[in-house]
Amino acid sequence: MDRKIASSEILNPTSTGSRNASTDSLDSDSKSCSVNSKHDTGENSSSGQQSENASSPRPEDLPLLPGEKTQGVARDVTYLCPYTGPAPGVLTVTNYKLHFRSTDRETLYTLEVPLGVVSRIEKVGGVSSRGENSYGIEVFCKDMRNLRFAHKQENHSRRSVFEKLQLRAFPLSHNLPLFAFEYQETFPEDGWAVYEPVSELKRMGVPNDSWKISRVNENYEICDSYPQIWAVPACASDDDLRAVAAFRSRGRVPVLSWIHPTSQAALLRCAQPLVGVAGRRSREDERYIQLITEANAQSHKLFITDARPSANAIANKAKGGGYESEDAYPNAELVFLDIHNIHVMRESLRKLKELCFPTIEETRWLTGLESTLWLKHIRYILAGAIRIVDRLENHKTSVLVHCSDGWDRTAQLTGLAMIMLDPYYRTMRGFQVLVEKEWLSFGHKFAHRIGHGNEHHSDADRSPVFLQFVDCVWQLTQQFPTAFEFNETFLLNILDHLYTCRFGTFLFNTDRERYKEEVKKKSVSLWSFMNANLDEYRNPLFCRLLHARHVLLPVASMRHMKLWKGYYCRWNPSMRTQDPLIPRCKELLALRAQLQAQVEQYKRDVEAKNSNRPNIGSPQRLASPIHS
Amino acid sequence: MTHSFKSYIDIKENHFGAESLDTSGDESYIEQRQPRLLKGEAVTATEDNVLQFVSLSERKHGRSGTLYVTNFKLSFIPSVSTRTDNPECQHSSLLDEFDVSLCNIDCIYHITRDKKRKLVGGQNVSSKIKGLLVVCKNMRTLTFSFKFANVNSGRSIANALLHYAFPRRHHLLFAYDYREPYVRSNQNNTQMFQDQSDWLDELKKSNCIGWRITSSNTSYNLSANLPSFFVVPEGALDWQLETASRHFRGNRPPVWCWGTNEGAALVRMADMLPGINDRVQENVMLEQVRKAHPKKRQPHIMDLQKSLPTPRDLQISFCKLRDICSPESASRFWNQEPDFFGRMDSSRWLHYVSGCLSIAQQAAQILASGATVVLQEGEGRDASTIVSSLVQLLCNPSTRSIVGFQSLIQKEWVALGHPFCSRLGLIAESESPMFLLFLDCVWQILNQFPGKFEFTETYLTTLWDACHVGIFDTFIFNCERERACAATDTHNPLHLRSVWDWEEQYGPEDVALFRNPLYALKLEKPLSTKLSALPISCGLSSLEVWQQCYCRWVPMLEMTGGGRVQVNFQVRLLAEEIVELQRKVEICRKGGHPDRVAPFDFSEEFSFACDSALLRSRLQNNPSSFFPFMSHSACVGEILLNTSILGDEDESDDRDAGLNESTYSLSTAV
């Protein structure tokens, strides 16, 4: 019905400079999510300019990013669009993207897919394939879509396209650099400076009497997946920390993530204790936990949340892990949050993709959605975060969060809890800091979970952990539509660039790797790009003052869980993706700004008139821009 | 652009909210130990020391008070003078916060610790009653315990309810006893479709030249459930109509409802009577419908029976929906959590919503293509009413104003004889919430096109509640004939009062919330005469559960400081600011000074913007996501709401933490 899908921006701010200017305009459809494909149907005359370009496909016209180079062009390729049908055209592969431009006037559009999103490429059909469009390539993407291209056998174009794609989609498997290291664009702001650990701690009032900043991990010696700077109890010595690290999986010691500004109740994160089947104990760890408990004068208890289902936690004992026993930690209360592991989540997303792409079977939508279990997992993550917030806020108790290694579920939980507790993280800047801090610096293994530039698509390390976190944030924005400074596009953009490999931000597993690879020197931060365009990501409904002191307590009931169609179903042009209220509100805000300007202008005119009264009757007033 | 958004939520305005709200204060409340009685209302049973439990508190929290049964309502007056009169809530002049009208009561259960037994209306209970569960048609549930009351009190309340809440005859409804004078207000411009003029007006607006108004039914001889006047093909003579009508169910020949500029008509028609095999009369009528088209085009017949639910199906679906959206106990709520979507699916409710919307969309497209659409169904009083109304909402922007919407309901539902009395279950008959299904469809469209309607979802929810008040003639009759008979009865003539005079029920603050600020400020685009239907999405994946209407009785689902209502507040404030600025610009244009503009009275000129100071104080109080309905956090402590969502293991802890001084912990009660 409604063909005008989220009309989309090409992921290319420089070469489409004129379009950039329009991003803060009120075009209700300018929902720019970077890696959207562009559908311009022929009858849509309003997009005439683009059509002209598209009608004469010359590879040299291809919009290229600085540092992007064309690797190959194939003509006579047909893109088999699941919505608008086959479209013949020209396929170009660069070191960054796959670009398709239709040459058929009937189905005029371009398609741009950054190669970073490609998970797997397969040849379809062989020499004996007879059917129309049955011989070609299928591209499976990490962002909820698949693309199919048909080649003509006699052109022999398939092999070269396939090889080019393989090479550029999986550069690490072929000893090539990721695109982020070839990308040359510069931005006014350096996004690498967004997060500075010491000043973020200072914002929370650390160091103080109970908490200090420790540089014991400056050389990543105690824990190679933790950042250099930790906030720990003031009484803990370096030796204490070393001893505790020995008793925690991968040396991931309990450290401070956030501290309540008034009650001083703290949110901490770590990995599981190395209890094992023998039920090992560590006096240093027990003492350290006691120090954490004592650092909060408001409560003599510590709430430990183990994100795993209890069965998994028990099973982990066999592998040397486990959880805090009541005997060893008498002042701690341990609760399991029943969140499943990365493999369960990966499988759930696979089912969700099956349900959502390419089209939805409406009559089986509800049962289908339920059988993916995706929203159930989202609900458990949110519910876990709510319990943490409840303890911290309503009971003034410090909370320690861990799972097995403390880099997947733990990051989800602490990140969400912090967003609910602290309005700062609901701003654009604050959210960037949160991602830098809780996800990047504390070693969520982005490289492994996403599998950047690597052809092993079935790698068991891959999992949509960060996607789930962003989905949870989106659920929060649905329940509290005025509490966030950013809009859906902001979240979509982050998710898109999670895969593109255009920016250095999400490329590596740990701080240490980023340091070693000199990411900050050799690549651009995603935040540099996004902060150059903040107006595009603003939520017109944001009410900052109201939420300044407001802790969000969402409701994690299935009855409130929604599927984020703006992400999971966005390739389907019949899916209405944008909240229809947003464009209306933008209109109203623009109208208000216009009226305010008019009133101001009048005031100035009146003052000017009063100051030079003799000039009364001058044509000054007529010249003022009062026409609406 | 947005950062100035915050600026107008100023802290200064506190003085307003505090004073104005407190004047209605506590003292008056303490004195008011009696229920407010309307004229003609009489108390039939009273019991003290009754406990009313907080909903879904597993009978652990409640209030003590006096329970009254009158011939109009079930009323609970708490004995502790808490601030029960919540200023945030919608306030009806007919029913207080803890009141439920008898018409709203769907069924009553006798509950003991672990069992419940349905009590049958009209029968007397002789055994001792320990506790009562009252399930309402608007999904509210009330639980009472008589543990601390007199031995026989439970029985006396139960018997009073069984007697008065389930009348067997129409004239036993409270509407006949209600003596409050009623004058139709001048502000209400709703077209009532009670005489020829409104039909004539409707015909004039379209280009349906081939249609005429017949007065062949003025004494209801042709059809008992059609109005005195209705619109038929010009070529169909009255005697032909009479002959034909005898072959249709409900004696209803094809009736014109609406027409487009191009002369395409929207027609409702009943099925042929069972047992009549030859379709001659149907064909005669359809031929007349064809001839009535300016281009004599063949009408498009849509058989609704196949794709839409029967009243019975719908009632079954509704009961399932009620069980999911407003479960009667917290344990049930938690049990439903894991497979909520599956349960929604098997309730079929959203499937029916989807079905109505997609058929309406098809019909709208056919009309837009210039062809006449005939909706055929049973007696032509249920599903076709829904579809016909929806088609007009999609195609005709004037039905999206409040007056237009009310006129639409008068025309399609009231005048053309939707059997409200049966469908709302006023007299134990074939209850089926067809009207709710329609309101749900409207809500879905509103949800997809928030700027296209003059009314808000609060208006729709209030309208559904108003169906169960039982004093408005709009919703208590099956057809115009019954209404006319009741009004002219020499014995005890019924005072007709229309629901559309909202000021009768609600104060200006509440009525202001019916108006959608996004609609008031629409930036008009030139209207094209070409018919264009709203491009709605009808698939299940595009539909949502109407939380405000269905889930408002469930405390666990309330978000404090969240929900759509926040958006509504923001937009209202913004809209109000724009109106103020526009006025300033206007005054400046006339040579005035922008700072010397007198403050202005919103209630008069721009009724969508209610009092900004009150609005802001409401906003600062972190209104419930179900605002302006039930605010649970105002009644019970806060913790009950959100934190125990993981369910079973720590439920009881959190519940206990949720106590505050206005509640009792009664783990042993019942």
C-alpha cells in the first residue's frame, strides 16, 4: 500500500551534501537510517532528480566515501527484490559497499549495502539451472535481510562478483584491513573524546570517602579485558585486587559502574567466582565483597544478581565457575535472573528473522512472534534490570551484577539499570558515554559477537547481545516517550554501524586490543559522525526538565512488550515504520519557532520605532518578515 | 529546536495546582458517609464493615467501608477518610470512584478461599456469603469480603444485586425511575437522525441523486427495527419496498447510509429470510440500487457473514479478552504472562478487529473507484453497522470530528437500529460487544493517524463506559420504535436523555481531555474533491491492544510517569503555547504590543487546551499511564506496581512492602 518506506539516506554525507542540508527539515518521511535501501518507484515524480541520476548508470557517478574505492562493476545483473520484483541493473562492489542501480525505468531504484553487514554469500543455481533468474548469488545479512542477485550464465559475471564480494565482505579472512582503516573522512568533533573515564567518575562524585580510582590495571596486567582505570572501594589495596582477580573468572574483579548521587548505593559488575565443584573459597574475595557492602552506609546487605538461570550457574561449577554461596558471603543476597546464554539468543533471533523477512504472515503473527521467544528474552533482561533499580533506588542497597564472564548479560543489565536510574544516560551524549563505558571499555567482545570481516558465519561466538540491549532501550522509549533526548533513528544508526566497519568504535573485543591496534589514531569514531548531525536524532517529545530527577521504572510485562518493527521489519516497504506522531510534533515545534521569531521581530520593531520616534511612518514595518 | 521544550514546564505554577485541588478537600469527604443519590435513586441494601480489596492484591490489601446497593449502582464508601477522591482521575457526576452502575455488572460470583461459584440473576441466595466477586462489562472487577461484617450481610448484598442488576423487563431499568430534569444543551450539534431533516441533509451532501427518503415506516409497519424515515432507491416505490421487506430478515430492505460526490452509495442490506429460496425480491431491490447510481453501475455486494464474527462468536472472544486483559487475580495474571501473545491470538479479538478494518478498507476502495457497495449481513444490524461506520470514518473527514462522529453513531447505530439493549446485555439477552469492537477499530485508526481525529482515546474509553451507565436513551433501546414507545408511554413516560451532552456527566476539565490538540491545529491542505480513504494497515502485526480501555484495572500494568499520556500532555502544552503565540502575532499585526496581551480564557475559544496550570501540575505529579482513569499508585503504595514482575517467588514480599496507611494487610481475610 504505502510504498514510501522510511525513505532513507544513503550512507554518505559528503557526496550528498545537498541532501544533508535537508535532514533538519521537517520532511516527515526523512527518516534517515543509514543503510536503508532506496526505493524510488518510477511513478513517484517528486524524486525526479534521483531518477535522472539513476537512469544513466555510470560507475564514476557512484557516491564514494573518502577512502572508498570501486573494486568491480557487473552489468546485466538482476536484483530480485522480494517486494517489487526483479529489476535489471548494474552491480558495483567497493571496498565498503555493494551498490546496485536499476537500469529499468519501471523499477527505478538504488540499493546500497555496506559489506560489513554481510554474514554469508552463496552461489545459487549451477550450469544446469534453467528457470529465469535461477542462477546467481544470495547474500545473507546480519541486519535482518537477504539479497538475491541473478546473473546471466553466458556473461560469466557471477564468479568475479562472488569473489570480489567474498574478498571485501570478509577482509580479515583474506588478510585485508577492515574498511575503517581505509576510511578517510574527517568530522568537526573527535568522537574518541566523548568518554573520558576519570571525568565520568568525577561526574558521579568518585573518588570520595568510600571509593577511589585505581590504576592497578594500567598495563592490562591484572585483567586484559577490563579498562585501565577502575573505581574500587577506598580500602582495597592493589594486592587485594590482585588476589580477588585470581578468584574471579578472567580476572574480572568487582568494580564500580555507577553510584547513587544521594544514597551512595553502588552498582558493581564482575565475573563469576571460581568456586568449582570443590566449593573453593577466597578470603580476599569475601573480604572485598564485605568492603563493597560497607562502602554503603545505608544498608548492611549486598544484593548479588546472577544473570543466569540457576541451572546454568550450577552447571558452571563443573567448569570451575559458580556463584557466591550464602556461607561464604553471609551479608549478600543472591538472586538468579534467568537470562539465557548467547546461543539461545542467537537461535531466537534466527527465528525472528524467519518470521519478519521478507514478509509477514499476518494471520499467524501473534503465535509466530511468541514462538520466537524473542520478546520473552527481552522481558527477562528488562525485568532483571528493574530488580536492580528497585534495590538500588527503593532499598538503597548496593547491587553486584555478574553472569559467567560478565561481558554479555552483565553489560546489558548494568547498562539498562544505569539508563533507568540516571537521566544523563538518556541524553545523546550520555548514551554514548554509557556505550563507551559499560560495553566497550569493559570488554563486550564486539569482534567475536558480530564477527567483523570474518567468513565463519556459523561461529558459535556470534550473538545479538548488543542488539538485545538496544531493543530494551527502545522498549523503554516506548514506555517513556518523553524521557529520552534521542529518537529511534539514533538507535537505528548505532545498530547499523555496529556492522558496517566504517568506524573504529565496535571493531574490537577489548580496550587492550583497541589500544594495541591504535584504533583512536587510525580510524574514526562513530560518535564523530553522529555528533555532526545531532538534530537528526533529536526526540521532539523530549521533556528534559520533567525527567531530571525521575527514575524510570518500566513495566516488564509481556502485555507491554512490543516488537520493534522499525528495526526488524524495516526492509518491508508495507510496514509503517515511523511513529506517526513524530512528524506532527516536529511540525508543531517548527510552527512555534516561527511564531516566536515573529513575536520577537515585532518586539524589535516596536523598540526600534520607539527609539527613533521622528522616523515614524518609515516603511520599516512592512519590511519585517511577518508573513507566515 | 527542542531544547526549549523544557522551558514552559515551569516550577512557578505550583501555587495553582495546590490550592485549587485542595479546596475540594478532606473535610467535606468525611461528612459524606452516605452515597450521593440521584433523583429517583433509592438504597435497597446497606452493610457496614465490608472490605473491598485492591484489585489483584490477592485479597491482601483492601479498605473497610460501607457497601450500598441502590436501584442504580453498587456503591462503596470507605470508612477511613483517605484521599480517595483522586483529583487526577476522571470525575463523573453520576458515579464516584468506587461506584459501579448496576447495568455495568456482568456477573457475580460467590468466592471462598479457593473456589468461586457463579450466582444466577433473579434467584435468591439462601446460604451464607463470605465474599463476592463482581465482574463488570467494562472489564473492571471488584472483590468484597464480609468477614468482619454482620453474619447475613453478604447474603443481603448478593440478593439485592441479583434482584436489581439483572432486570427481566425493560421498564425495570433505572432509567425509568430517574427523575433528574434534562434539557438538551445548545452546544450539542450532534445530528440525531430522528426526523427527515438530518437524512435530507445527508443526501444533499452526497451526489446521490437517485435516492429518496421514504416515510413508509412512520408507524413501524414495514420494519419494526428500522426508523420512521430512511433512504431508499428512488425507483423503489413504497409498495415495492413493503413487498420486498417481507422477504428480508428483520424486514429490512436495502437502506442507504452514505454516498460519495460521484454518487456511489454505501448501502446496508439484510440477508434473505431462511426458507425463502427464490431471490427475486433481492434482485428487484438490487436492480433499483443499480439504477440509483448516476452511471447505472452494478453495485458491489459484500457478504459480511463469511468474514466477520457472529454476535455469539464475538461474545466468546470478548470473555477471553477480558480474562487476559483484566484477570481477576494476580496469580492468573502471572500465569498468563509467558504465553500472552498466544492467548491473545486464541481469543481471536484482534483477528476480528483486523477483519473489520480490512473489509472496511476494501469497501472504501470500491467506493473510491465510483461503485456502490452493498453490505449484506444477517439482519443488517451488527457487523454491517461496524463496517458501514468504519468506511465513513476512512472516507469522510467530517465524521472524524466529535460532532461528526457522534452523528455517525446516531445514524448508523441508533437510528438504523443496532440492538444496544440486547448487545449490552441490559435485559438478559444475547450480549455481544459489537459496539466495543467498533470502538476498538476506531482506536486502531486513531493510533495510526493521531492527527486525523478531533477526539482522543480517552473519549473513546469514556464512551464505552457510558454505554453501561444505563440512563442514556442512546444505549438502552434496540430500535427507534422501542424508544418512541417508551417516551410516549402514558403510564410512565421515559425521559429521553442523550449521552452526547457530556457536560451532564463531566466537568470542563474532563471534557477538555476528549479533544485532540493535534487535530485542532491541523495545517489545512486544500481539499481535493476526489475521495481518498485513509491508508490504514489492517494486518495483525500493525494492531495493538487498546491498553487504556482494557488494561486500566490492572495495577501491575500502570507506568508511573510513562505511557502515551505523557505525549498527550506534551502536545497539549505545545499546542496551547502555539495558540497563545498566534494570538500575540495577531495582536501585533493590528499594532499592539506583544507583551501587553491580556491572558486569555482557554475554555471559550480553544477548548482543546485545558487549563495550562492544572495540566502542568498534573504532569508534575507523574500521572499514571492510564490517566485519566484509575490511578492505582494513588490508592496503594508504589512498590506493588513494578518490581515483582519476575513473578512468583518474591511476589508476597513486594506486596507487603506496598502497604501504606490507607490500606490494610489482610492475609487472613476470606
